[in-house]
Amino acid sequence: MAASEIIFVVDESPEGGYEARALGQSIYTQADTFEALKEMVRDAVRCHFEDGAGPQVIRLHLVQDVVIPA
């Protein structure tokens, strides 16, 4: 039975762009823009799971460090 969703933790890459790692699966991808990352994540999930075994929903959890002056 397919999982209903898969969750990716998305970080801003120190070199620029974004990196995404799946929780509970060995899936990793990266891209220069957030829009491109969404396509790369979809493609990585399709490649990782056999036909019909993939999740119905992909959730991206974006982690950002924001520094503001005190």
C-alpha cells in the first residue's frame, strides 16, 4: 500500500539555491530556484517508488534562518 504523503525538509543551500531531503526515505535533490526544486522533488519521488507505490502528496517543509537586528 502506498503512503499517503512524503515529507521533505528543504534548506537554503550555502552555495545558493535549495536542497531537499525526504524524511524516512533516502531521497535527496537540489535546485537553483524553489520552483525548479518542486519539479526535481516530484521527479525524484517518481524514480524512487515503483509504479503505484508512491505517495499521493508531497509536503515541503521549508527551513529558513532569518537574522534581524536587535
